Amino acid sequence: MAAQNLQSVPDQPAAPGAAAPAADQGQAQLEAEGQAYFDRVISEDSRIEPRDWMPAAYRKTLLRQISQHAHSEIIGMQPEANWISRAPSLKRKAILMAKVQDEAGHGLYLYSAAETLGQSRDQMMDDLIAGKARYSSIFNYPALTWADMGAIGWLVDGAAICNQVPLCRASYGPYGRAMVRICKEESFHQRQGFEILLELSNGTPAQKQMAQDAVNRWYAPALMMFGPPDDDSPNSKQSTAWNIKRFSNDELRSRFVGMMVEQVRVLGLTLPDSEVRFNEDTRKWEHGPLDWNEFKEVLAGRGPCNSQRLERRRQAHDDGAWVREAAAAYAHKQSMKTKEFAA
Ligand SMILES: [Fe+2]
Ligand SMILES: [Fe+2]
């Protein structure tokens, strides 16, 4: 379906004066046409593109979600980047480095998608380093051993895939398209995490114990990545109505637990949750209680590594200032040359 370009809809209120009522009417009509078009696209499960009219609340919701997602990819590089220099072999080092670079790429696709909604990347980055923007709570936990690289890949990237595959069909075009590419790379990330754990699990008793310990520490935070329980997730209903969200938090969490139950057997490890079971009546996987107070604390900035993650991000931003200045100077020089040529 062709996208309808309604970018010409003015955002400004009508100027005061004699012409105001007519301008108001024109504005109201354009808004009504835009809303009708938007509603039709959503009901047909088609896509909204950046130049299309969209409700202000839809734009705001997407901007928040996509920028938080971008921040999570960027901050999420840190726990694993810490292990690049300590990876146990050159091969492991190369694989981990490629994975961390992929996460940087995910952040960049997502910042680009968010920019199409009207906010600059600089602003998003300023909000992140000022501590005003949120990112996934999982990245505020420490990566204590090499086995954590396995557990992060298997559980954290695994949960991310579960969450993100349905987002490939999100109603906002740039977000859905970014997710298609990201999900392909996340699958590789999960496999490499699984493989690290498998090798440790088949190693010495101490290595197997290290793998189990990492799974024990990352299991609950990974389950909390799907967000609060459905009855405590006030924005989910609207996101579902807008075809941004396709499945509820609890539904996705349950599916993820089912996947992990199968895979943990192959690993020869166990999930640290004696209450995992398949409910024959609801046909869903169930798990033990999660500590939602801890989730809220970490999200509010009081997790084990929140301040360390932000401080490192600030430092990296400051260290990169010369690159941004050089790129801007080069772009300016090029545009001057183009102008000279045109004159
Ligand atoms: Fe990623
Ligand atoms: Fe990943």
C-alpha cells in the first residue's frame, strides 16, 4: 500500500487574527484526514512511514521505545567489551569483538530509526549521558566470569530475540525494517553464547560449575527483560492497538521459558527455578516469582552497575569529541567546495 504523504499538515497553531477561524478549520480538517488515514493503515496492518501523519502520542511512544532500545544496545556493549582482552583464546576474542561491534551497529540503526521521528541523535545522546533516558535494566548487572559471556549470549540475546522478532512487524516502517536485520545478528549472538556454555559444561567440574553459576545469576534478570507483569504494564494495551506490540510481556516471557527448558537440557545445566512447569490447562509455561522490586530499583538507577555504565559512556563520549569535530569540519569543507563549484 502506498504511503500517503501528509507532511504538509502544519504543526503550528493558527496565528491570531481575522483569518484564524478559517485556518483552524483547515487545520482540523487536515488532522481529521490524517487520523482517518492512520486508522486505516493500522486496521489493514500496513505500515506508517516517517512522512505520514501520525498521532502525537504514537510518535512519542515510538520515540521513547526506539531510543531506549538504541541506548540498550550501546550500553549493552560494556559488560562484554570488558571481557575482550580476557577472552581465553584468539578465536574467542575475535568472535566476542565481532559481537560487540554488532551491538554498536544495532544502536546506530535504531538511532537512525528514532531520528525519523524528529529528534536529533545529539539530543538522544545528551539525554543518555545526563541520566535522563532509560535503557534495559539487564545491562546494570556485572559480568563476573568468562562464563557470563555464555550466559549473556544465551539468555540475554535469547530474550532479546523473543522480544524483537515480533517487532519486525511493528507498524512503524523504519523500526520494523531495522529489527529484521538486528534479529538476524541476534541469532548468531545467541548461538555463540550457547556454544560457550556448552564447552564449559563439558569441561572440568570447575568450568561446569562456573557455567551453572553464570546461568543462575542471569536467569531472573533475563526474564525481567520482558517488562513488568501484564497487570502492571499500563502502556501495553495502547501499543498493541497501534500494532507496535504483538504479544504481551507475560506471553513472551512464558514462550522464552519454554525455549530455555529445552535448551538447558542439551547444555547439561539447570535453570535456577524449581517452579518452571508447563500448564496443560493454559498451554503455557510458568515460572517462579520474580523480584519486581529489584527490577524497579535497577531501572531507577540503583542497580549494581548503573553509575559505572553511565560514567563509562560519558567518558567514551568525551573521548570521541575530536572525531565528531573532525567529521563536522570535513563536512563543512566539502559543502564549501560544492558551493564554490556551483557558483
Ligand atoms: Fe543487539
Ligand atoms: Fe546481541
